[in-house]
Amino acid sequence: MKRIIICADDYGQNPTISQAIVGLLQNNRISATSCLVTSPLWAEAALALKPLKNNADIGLHFNLTEGNPRSTSLTSFWPLKQLIIKSQLRQLDKAAIAAELHAQLDVFLKELGTYPDFIDGHQHIHQFPIIRDALLDVYEERLRQHNIYLRCTYHSGDLFKFPNIGYSKRLIISLCGGIAFKQALLKRKIPHNTTFAGIYLFTNANTYATLFPQFLNESNDRGLIMCHPGLPSNDLKDEIAIPREYEYQFLASADYLDLLKLHQIKLSRFQTL
């Protein structure tokens, strides 16, 4: 039996996303969620998570691309493409990024009363050059003592899975820092998931139920599958509102439970593995 963490990202981004994730957590359909504390809705959304803290991994979805900073070290965030370019050219201020991470950790701690169980990045920004250096410094300074794990988006063989749907996205994620971040995690002996799945083109969201078996096959014991469920939404800023509906419908279905049983999957928290 494989023990897998299934993590819903973007908690707190809007009410329909948060409601969907809380429902899935309450019904044991997922085992983790990652929180956007830069959202103006975070304080209210955090209230619904408090009763679930002991039943799921609650993480920080470190964000530098949407909304507004929580620190005074940054005046604004960057569009994703601009952030990728600046990070690759080493044009980011590591101290400012670290200060923003500290501020987001403080906001998380204030509302939930505990440190996050893990840290990942909104749109995988946590593994970009300079940003990953800031994260690793903050980890040693503040987080290692709490045994917090970090999300790894790469495992050996990812670059050679040509037939798989979502290969182009997997390639970009790996080359934008996934490989280097994995190496850093191993070198520093930082806890992390063994495999990472859930990558696909959102234009194929209507086939999500048929894609999910691939995610399970890609996953090793102690692996992590990310997902982005949500209830129907009128949020025009959410570019993946429709894919979220497809994901939620599948994760809430009996077919999903049957699939986990067929593949001998046990939903798990990382901290219990």
C-alpha cells in the first residue's frame, strides 16, 4: 500500500476554493492544504481550518505573484513571467524575499497559532533561484527546529516521461529550479516528499478523472499529489476557476474512492509517515 499526501493548493484565495477544500478535508478526500496568507480573506478563512489542524497537514503557499506583500521589504509582487526572468538573471534581493517569507510565516502563525506543517510556493516560485536561497536560509534560521517539510517538485526520471500529459509543464517546472532545489534538499537533509504529481494542462480539465490514475502511477510511497479544487465561482481573476470545478467533482465522487482502493493508496499526512 502506498501512502500518499494529496494536497489542495490555494486555500484562502477566494471563498469557493476555501469551502471546497474544507469539505474535502472534513470528508477525508485529501490530506493536506496549502494556504495563501497574502489574500485579504485569509483571517476569515483560517477560522475554518482551526478544527482540522490535527487531521491534515496545513502548509504555507509562499506567494510573490498575486495580491500584495505582507512585509515592508517589497512594495509589490511580480507577474509570474517577470519573476521567472528576474530570478533566472539573479536580479532579486534575497534579503527582501526572506523578509517577506518571515512576514507570511508571522501571518500564518498569528491566525492558526502554529507553524505550518510544510512550505511550498504559489506557482512553484519557492524553487526559483534566489527565492530558494532565501527559503533555505529561513528554514535553517526558523523552521528546521519544527521539523517542517518542503515541497519538492522533481524526482529522478521526470525529464524522460515524454508520453505523459503535462510533460511541457513538468519540464518548465524542473528547469526553473526543481532540479536544483531537489539537490539542495538532499544535501541539507531537509524533509520532503519523494515524488510529485498532479501536473497537467488545465485545458484538459474535463478529463481530470481519467488523468488521475496517471498521477497515482507516478507516485511512490510518501509522494505528494497536488490538486486545485473549487466550487463554482464568479471570480474573474481566477484563471482556472473551471478546472477547479472538474477537480472538485472528481475528488468528491465515489469513483475517486474506488480508484484509491484499486491502486491500494492510503491518504496520509507527511508528519505521520
